[in-house]
Amino acid sequence: MDQAWLDLLADNVDAMAAGHADWCDAPTANYVQLRCDTAERILQQSIAAGLVEVDPGSANGALRLTSCGGAVCHLTDNISSLLVPGNSLDPLGFVIGLSGLETAGNFAIWRSLPNGSTTTHNLQPGGASPRRAGERGAVSLPGGSSWNPRSRNTFGHTFDTHGSGPSNTRSLTGRAGGTGQGQGQWLDNAAAARLLQSASNPTAGPRSIPIPPGLGRVILPSGQIVPATHATLVPLPGGNGYRTAYPVVGGGPWP
Amino acid sequence: MKFSMKLLPPLAAELNPSFGLEDQAPTEIRELLFVGCGLLDQNQYQFVVSGFDVTPWPTDVRYDLHLVLEQLPTTLSRVRRGQAATLDFFGQGLERIVDLAPLPDSMYELRCRSGMSWHPTFDKETRRGEDIVDDMEQLSEAFADGLRKVSPELRHSQALVDWIALTAAK
């Protein structure tokens, strides 16, 4: 499943959980019956990703969760066991609860469960249809954190724009002049990835950490290059990984 | 100057269509955004952002457009629904956030927060929600249009089709 679609899915599901049920059709306080193009696309992507499938035993073509093949996926009735602090369930920070995915009425009911919650959630808030085996549970979408520095899902812009290499050096030199602000560059992507993995904390916000000598440098607006002493980390909201992370001189504004 | 984001093609220079992507043609949207912004940057496209009495912001195509486009589907979706949204210009040296908060009568209040010592002269603006949506849709379309021009190989790629569908999703 394309990460960009997952992002939109996560946001939509989050909006529902937050009670923003004022779009699409037949909203209630707790869930939304999706009949719009977005829902259709999400379901198509979910089917393509192997998360749901048409139930061959259903006369009306109801959808059901799959066992997810070899993907990182949990399917269980006892979802509370998955919702303990520290569980790395998916890069989005959500467990997606799929409840009564029915095509009979051309709608689906989705509800999100915040990662880290210890509350047992009702996966069928509307109580609209009886759940059947294979149609309920919690699913962690495939694609857990990979700490390979080439993983954009984990490291965001960290190495695309601040990684080692002459192309990034040229780009960052131009950007330093354009913004009037120093630009950090990692000198060893693999070592930086290991450092960032060890510093990963899904509950922490943007912050600064010290880095070993020789791991990064900062290109100043003048073109001068100086060694970096710290790194600014901008984590993914609610997930394992980073939107970006770059070397700086000094600890920066973050605690 | 109201907050706006535009992707501008080069004024006079001829475009230099890029070939040779066969081995690295993006299949996912994030890859498409990364590769696409790099190609547009090579062709002297400009990402012009202004607002909060600052014109222009020190943005560039390769870095800042890329990260804004990544946020665009979600932000668009939220504003279309009349919900609060944010655009985070978290690139090093820019580090500012635009919060979009819904007001009555389909209006939005935009606030700019800086994560640096720089602060906007005016940190608050109001705009019509549909104008914000129009701007973001035009930015998405300008990206797709630019890609079609600078990369014949990407013109019919599934990732580009998906990008258009994603930002059109209502």
C-alpha cells in the first residue's frame, strides 16, 4: 500500500475517532459510514495490499480481513493485548480497527485506536451488524520501521536532503546561502541511521541530541564548513521514525 | 500579502526533458514527489511562498516543495471538510508552521509560528476556505503539469495518476 494513501487513511480515521463525523454520509458521534470516493479508494488500496478480501462465503460480497500473508499484521479478537505502551504497531501510530466491513449497504465502518492505548475498545461502535469471524479485529498495516538509511518511510527527508554525498553538499550550500541559515549534512549515513534508531522515541517531540565527532557538519551561509556537535531530530508524529533529522552546531532551541 | 504557494515554471530557459529513469522510475507517490521535485529543480522551476508580510519566503523546489507536497493530500482533505489543518515548513533554516483554523462562514484564520529566532511581522491572516483549497489544488496541478513537461517518462506513470487521484480525493 502506498504510504501516501496510508497517510490520508490515517488522517481520515483519526478525524473520525476525534468525532469529526461531519462529512460523507450518515455520521454519528463515533463512526462514519464512508460512501465517498475516498473510502472507495481506501478499500481498493486495502484489498490491493491484502488487508481485506471479499468473503467467498458471503452472499452479498461482504469484505473481511485477511490473515495478511507474510506482512506485519495482527488479526485478533483480543485487541487489548496489542495496545500496550511500547508496542510498535505501525509507522502511523495507529491500530486500524476494521469493523463490519460490509458491502451490502455500500459502506464501511472504520474506527481508529490510538497507539499505546490500554483501553479495550469497542470495535463496533454503531452496532450496525453482527460481527463474523474474519470481519473484526485489529490490524497493523504493513510497513513497520526499517532502519535502513534508504527508508524514506522511517527517515523522511533526513538522508534525501541532509545525507552524505557531493550532490547534497551542492544543494545544501545553495540553500544555506538562500535561507541565510546553516545547513547540516551527515557524513556517514549508516552510522547516523544507527544513532537515530537508538534515539528513537515515539512519544518524544522535536529535540536536540549530541552526536559523536565526525558524524556531521554544518555548511554556513558563507560557504564555510564547520563540525557539527548536535543533531536536531524532528520525529514523525506518533510513530517510529523521523520527518527529518540534521546536524547542527550547538543544542538548538529544543530541550 | 496573503499566504500563498505557487510553483512557477522557468521564465525564458528551455526545458530540459529528462530521460533515463527506466531503472528508477518511481512507483510510489513519495518517490514520485522526491524524484519529481529534483527534476523540476534542475529545470529552474521556482517554489514561491509568501504571506504574513514576508515575500518571498526562502523556499526551494528540491527541499521545501517536496515536504509541502507530502502534506498536501491530508491538508487539502481537512480544509475541504472544514477542519483545522497545518502546513509544516520544517526544512532546516525555514522551520515555520502555518496553522489553519476554521472560522464561521467558511473562513479560515491562518497563523504562522516560527521555530527560529525569526518571527513574522504579522502572524495572523484570514482567508476563505475555498480559496485555500484552490491554491493547494493549483499547486498540485502545477506539480503534475511540470512533471509532464520535464519527464516524458513520468507522464503516464501510475504514481502520477495516483498523485492526481490522491489530491482530488474528497
